[in-house]
Amino acid sequence: MNEIPKIDTANARPANIDPAEWETRVDLAACYRLVDLYGMTDLHLNHISARVPGRDEHFLINPFGMMYEEITASSLIKVDLDGKIISNSTGYGINLAGYVIHSAIHGARHDVGCVLHTHTNAGMAVSSLKCGLLPLTQTAMRWGKIAYHDFEGVAVELDERQRLVADLGDCEVMILRNHGLLSVGRTIGQAFNSIYRLERACQTQLLAQACNSEISMPPQHVIDKSNAQLASMPSPDVKGRNRPHGSLEWPALKRMLDRRDPSYKT
């Protein structure tokens, strides 16, 4: 069995990056690695971004051309809402579609700290169904409201940003018709939690629909009750205080990454 290489993660932060930004970089790099680990990548395509703490106009995004399993805290590119590169230690640029989508949401939703977009088989399949995501399972009932954005072609035109954010509204997740999935969160852990559960909801719906049998749909009042329960049942901490979805498992997910390969922290 191959041993995990010893990596000095404690002293990895460059002197020119403040601790708060570095912590966000580490979490965002972890998110890229987790999306790869759970099979939600599309080669080097797609993008996850995080707002830089204390700088609402700056966000971090992946170098366009690096695989998710290669992303590290120091390799993330810092860009402003106008598309200007603030810092970049790699030889890569950023994905134009990534800039359009992420700058739109970060510019309009100041409550959002992370935006996550995928092109999974299940997500793309459900995005092409007129019915969209159905509340067939408890997992699919996690959100009382899911946003939808109609396909306009590859998202490289700046005027699409206003329609994208209008369709997103105050939702946590959005299905991009004929395209894929998107989640947002106050934290990176919250956004990952939502995309993970949205992906599983899409997978299970497709499995059920493929059985060519009558589907059992819960009555609307049960769906509504479940929406309300799941929205108000985040995990309590040791003092009984509620924590948002994604808060409890995020440290555990990072510990799992540390056991596998802690290089994301460099």
C-alpha cells in the first residue's frame, strides 16, 4: 500500500496572502478535490468560486486547464467582478463561462460565499426533462424551491448575467436547463452539501423513471411538510445551537481528504 507523502501544510501559506483568504483558499481547494472524489467532474471543465473575505468584489476560481484533483490553495486565481486578474501563480487563465456565471451571482447575491456548477450525467439528464426535479425522495425534498434557468447557448455573453440572477432569486440551487446543476451557499461547505444532495436526487429520480413502472408521488401536504422540516432541521452543535446544512460534515470531509492526500492545502 502506497504511503501518503509527507507534506508541510502548516507552513504552506505565502507571505503575501492573509490568513483569512488562505483559509478560504484551502476550503475551496478541498471542495474541488471532493467534487472530483465524488465523481462530479467533467474533465477540466466547470467551476467553483469563493468570495475573498473582506473583499466583496474579489473571488477565487480555478485555473482553466487544471484537473480538479490538481487544484491547490495557492493555484486558485483571484479575479474581480469586472474580470480583471488580481493574482495568478499559474500559467493558466480562467474559463469565460465561469467568469460570466460566477461574477453574476457574486455581484448580485452578497449573502453567497460560494458558487458551484457541475455537468454530471444525472444533472444534465434531469436538466433536459420538462418536469425538472421531482419531489420523489426525502433528499429531493431538501429545498422548498428550486430555480430554473433556460438554456441560451454557452454562457459567454455578459447580458445573460441579469437573467441568470433573476432566475436564481433567493434559491440555494438552480437547474440550468439542457446544461447542468448549480448550487450556492454562505460557506463552501454549504454549497458542497447542496450540490452533493442535488446530484443524488437527480440520480435517484432517473433510476426510478428507468424502471418503467408507476411512480409513487407523496401527497402535496407531505411534500410541503418535509420541505419545512428539512429547512428547519440543520445539525445542532454541542450547545444545542442550530448549524446550517453542510456545517457538520465539512470538517470531517476535510479530515478524510487529509488522510488521502493533504496536498490541496499547499
